[in-house]
Amino acid sequence: MAKVEIKQPIVDEISANVKDAQSVVLVNYLGISVAGDTALRKELRENGVVYKVYKNTLMKRAFAGSEFEPLSQHLEGANAIAISKEDPCAPARIVKKHLKNNPTISMVAAVAEGKYYDAAGVMALADIPSREELLGRLLGSIQSPVTNLARVLKQIAEKQPEAAAPAEG
């Protein structure tokens, strides 16, 4: 069996993982400790992100002709890919969180919602809050004026009986 035939299933697996993906983040994982890698993988998995290490040449073949092809220019060294089919910012946000404890790893580049981001762009992408957090902020903003109005009306109601009390004389 030829080497190409042996490696084709892996290329197909990568292609299947990135198909319909909201984002793919390329991570240089060189120097991460086992404990750090385990914690990173666990959090990524809990958030529905696929995190895999593949050979660079196989990733290049899988990315060829797809929207993720711009990542091919960065495929040198120890790389892994974090793939999200739901939240385009989740992989970048989680990896950035783990950069504090693992300063040797780095985010190299990403393609999110069809748009290419370099290392600086990925860091900016990581700062975008999750959908749930944004909805929570929106709800808080909507509730704030109503809560303030209720508080003012309550204070007015508490002061009214004092002013309306009959004068004794």
C-alpha cells in the first residue's frame, strides 16, 4: 500500500472536522506541560471544541482548496488545531485563558467565519465575549432602567405617608 493511501484517511478526517466549522485556530503547543495540555484539552472539549495534533503536511492537504487554506502558510513546527462548529471565538478565548499558565504556547493564526486572522487578530478575537455573556449583558441593560424606576417609585411611596399624615393639633 502506498504512503498516500495510508495517510488519506487522516486527511479525510481533518477535512471532515473543518467542514462546516465556524472557526479553526492554529496553536503552537511546543513546551506545554502534560498537566497544562490536559487542562487545555478538557476545557476545549467541555466547550464543544475539537483539539487535535496532526502532521503539518496532512493539514496542508486537508486545507487545500478550502476557506482554511490561508492557515497553510503557518504550518511549520509543533502545531495543533482547535476547531469549533458552534462558537467562532471559543477556541481563541479558551487558549488565551491558558496562555497565562503556559507562556510557551501561542496562537499562530485562525480562520473564523471565513475570515483570516493573524496572531494579533486571533488575540483580538479571543477578547470577544461568548454569546451567553453578551445575552446576559443585554438582559442586565434591559432590566437596569426598570429596576431603577421601581426603586424610585418605592422611595416616593415610602415618603408619601409621612407627608400625608394628619397634623395633630
